[in-house]
Amino acid sequence: MPGWKPLSDPRKATFERNIAYLNKAGLAWAAALAERKPLLTEMELWEEGGEIRGVRFVSPSRPSLFLDPSTASPLLQNQRNAIDEAIQQGTLCLVLAGIGAGNAVQHIWEAIQANPRYVVLCVEPQPLPWLVVATLYDIAAMQESGRVLFFGGPHAWRMAAQGMQTRYLFLLDQRECRLILGGLPCESSKQDSSIQAARDFYRQIKTALPRFEAEVDRFRFVMATPLDREPQTIWSCASPNAYIHHPITKAVLQGFQRNGLRTHLAEFSPSISAQSQVLGELLMMSPDLILTINAWPNALLEDIGLQSTLVNQIQRPRLCWLVDDTSLYENPVGTFPLAPNHWYLCCDRSYLAWLRPHTRRAYYLPVATMLEGPGRLVERFAAPLSYIGSLPDVGGFLQIMTPACRELIARLDRLKTQEPARPYRDLLLSLQPTPSQLDQIKSAARAFCLTTKKGLTEAEPILAYFLYNAVTYEKRKRIVLALLPLGLKVFGPESWRQILPPPYQDRYGGFVAHPDLADAYYSARLSVNIHSHQCPTCLNPRDFDVPMAGGLVLGDYVPDADRGLILPGKEMLVFHQEDEMRDLASQALANEDRMSAMRAEVHHTVRNRHTYTHRAQTILQWLQEPLAWISHDRDRKRPPDVVKV
């Protein structure tokens, strides 16, 4: 039954979690909020239909009705309507002045779940509303998302203005920003003070605009001027959620930093707040070099908000490092013609075949280790053999196929190993599937791609991406199952549980966070490496990370194993056929002295030849070619097409 009820223990626990987070986040006004914790014993709630419709404090000395349940319904509905209308009209930055009992804050949070671009600034100078909201809602999750930002205390409006400037949100069109009075009840005196504070707020943030416009003009001039000296700064952007690409980008930038460059890694996300901040930082830095990992330079810059006309005017070198075969899910022809100041670095030599007809600045450059040094023994990761890797979540789509179609996928895996440069569609057709089998595979491909975030719409990329994932699934499953009797432990996503036979269910070790990789590699006597079909000829990051961590690789053969980067038989264990894999593993595990010698040898090789400091040195050597031409330095030798690493 509805009625006034004292605050429950779960509500009090919510307050404790929120205060702990706000303190950890360094929000100065959180301390004043924590001091009012005793008031929680006086707070009572009126809940109806899962919604807060009344809040009051029952202290004998100062009773107060914070939200009146008799008038809450129309006020809450008006609040929701105002927020929904603002979003429908294209508002990207919403300033909520006065948070009241937090119903508007919660409604905003629910509304923006469907569209991560929105950003909301909640401004409330008074501590009592924050006490209520921190008790009723998970404001820690909201603040941590970067899409709902809280500003409290006596200087809340000034701090909000600084937050707008720090994130460059003042770059948004005025039609994309809106102020809503969200506090309940909205007394006329409160409305007047909030409106005046908002006017002062907008005046304050507009003072930054002329200065920023001057910086934009400087950026346009600087970036349109070819680099005529050795680079001093480099900028890159990556999503912090990218499990491999973010740490690769970070490691590459650290390599340039150790070569004397000033670096900046922008954290990209779809939020308009994050995009504005990334764009503003890029314009202010005006870097000598721009680095992208698996992203075409023009596309990334336009994604963060640079107009295409301005992007096309940039003459500073842009480095695009392809560490995966993006042609699996993109049509690379759409990126041509390539600009002369674009440099394409390929971890796999096979990518050069379709790049070099369009640019003379395509270079083979192997990946390197992302790790800083050896790991330590951690019992959770200890095993005779371990495999750390993903398993594409495609098993369900394969299981509903006929046995004949699954056999085609298994045969396709072996064909791709033999002819890595041949497209998946051609390989599939060479197996002569019947029309019904082909339709079944294409139907599975469409259904699978709908579960991914690639946004594929064309039939051929959809089929190719599905087949790549299907053969990867089959290959990794086959190798893992073959090594389980030797003590293999597997780490990665939950999809591994589905393929482990009942006697080996305890061999699943869970997900390994990137900071724990060095310990995981160190703790296994042998680390299994299964090379991907999208990198058919090259060594991958694991080939370098395992030795840096102090481990030893057991991996399937790729042509780069014979190119002197890491020596098979001396610094790594390589099998050509899977039927020799178990014998090779068994012999190695029985000879610890040999493995110890190999670990020491390969660790020395990787530390001295295969870090991103070494790769950055190579890139800087290549960049000398245009600098020599621009500066007419005839004594400087032109570098070869491929620098031996």
C-alpha cells in the first residue's frame, strides 16, 4: 500500500556507494554531502508504481515536505514532457537547473540509454537535493558514464561552465543546447534565481568562443602547411573499450614518447561530450603527426567532428597502421585515391597487394610487444599450457546448419590456410555448395552480422565476415580440444564454456584483463598461439607479448616465422600440421631446461628488437624521406621501401 515509509537499508547502501564514488572522483562538494548523512534517519518516502512520488524529512525541529505526493503526478509528467520534447527537437547538451528529488535526473538517464550521444549537466548548488538524489538513484554510474555530469556546492554554476569549456561543449550549435528547470517544486523565486544563474553561465562559456575561434584559424593554417622539420608531437584516438587496439595505440605512443615526441591519446566514445573534448584537444594541439589504428585517417577525423573540407586541407603526415584486415568488413576501394601525406603501415605483407597500386607510402611493419616487462607467478593462471583468446560467438549459427554445411565450413578453414590471399567467397564457391547450402550459409551470415556492431549492409562483406568468424571458431575449437588432455587451460569469453567437454569444464579460467596479461603468460609453461586468418602471413601481438612476459610460445606456422624476427626451434615452438602439435608440446613440457633456455633467448630478442620504441624509430626513419626533399638535404639517403626490423 502507498504511504510514507522510512528509508530502507538498500537505500542507505546506495547513498554510501554514491558518496564513496563521488569522493573518489574528487568532487569537492561530496564532503558537504557526506556530512548530512545523519539526515537519512529523518527521511521518508512515498512510492507508487515503482516511482518516487513523495519525499519528506520528519525532524521535529525542522519538518519539511520535499516532494508532495498529492501534486507530484502532473509536475513529474510536465518534467518528462519537457525532457522528451528537448530530445525530439535535437538537443544534444541538456542543462538541468535544479535536480529536486531526482525524478528528472532518472528520466534523463533512461532516455539517453537509447542514444549515447547526449550529455546532460545537472546543476544544483543546495546540498539537500543532492542528499535525496544520492539516496534514491545510482548517480555514480551516471557520472562515470561521462554522459551525465553533476555539479554541486555554492560554486556549482561556475564549475559547470568550466566543465563545458574543458569538454569544448560550447562548440555545439545553440539549437543543440537547452536549459530545463528540473527542480520540484518550482517556486517562482527559485525559477528567477535559476534563470539568472543560467544567463551568467552562458555568458561565461561564451567568453571562450572567440579565443577558440582563433585557435581554429591557427589549426587550419598549421595543419595545411607541410611538415618541414622532424616531428615533435603526435596525436591519436582510440576507444578505451577496445581490448587490443587501445593498448596497442597506447604502446605505440609510448614508443614515440621514448623517441622524444610529445604524445596525446584521446579517448573516443559516441558521447557528444567525448567527441567535443577529442575535437577540441586535437585543434588545440595541432600535432605534427596523426596516428590511427585500423581506421582510415579521413574517416576518423570526420567521425570526431572535423568538416571534410578541413580534413582534406591537412598536409601533416597521417599514419594509418593496419593491424587487422579491415577489407573483411569494409570496401577499401571507397577510400581511394589516397592522399600523398597518408602513410600506410601493414602488420601483414598481404595487405600491401591492394594498397601499393594506389600509394607509394605503404610499408610492411610488424607489430611488437605491448608489455613493459616480465610478469609474476599467479596461481589462477598457472597451467602446463594455456590459451588466452576470443572465440567468435558464432557456434549457435553453425549448430542449426545441416551437417553438410558445417562440413563445408570445416573444409573452408583448411583451404584458407593453404590460400590465404584468396577471398572467402571464391573459396566457398570452389567447394561447389548446392544452391540450398549456399542459401543456408548466406542466411546464417545475415543473422550473425545483425548481432555485431559492424553495421554491414552489403551481401559480400556480410558473407566474408561471417565465414571469417566461422573458420576462426572451427580452428580455435579444434586446437583447444586437441590440447586439453595435455593440461591446457583456456581463458577468454564465456563462449569457451559451450565447447569444453564435461570432463574439462574446470579448464575455463575466465576473462583476462589486459593489465593481467603479463602474469598470465608468465604463469603458463607454454602459451598457445593460434594465428588469425585475417593476418595470414604475420606474427601477431601474442608472439611478442609472451616472450616479453617471460613465457614461451607454441604456435601454428605463418610465413613471418621464417623471416628472422623470432627464430623457430630456438625462440619459439612452431607446428606446421596439427597432428605434430601434441608431440611438440609433450616433448617441450618434458624438457624444462630447454624451455628455460628458449625463454631467456627470446626475451632478450624481444626486449632489444621488438618494442614499440623500435617500431617508432623505424617510422621516423621513413618520415625522413619527404623531410629531406622539402629541406633539400641532398646528403640524406633515401630509406629503402621496407626497413629491416
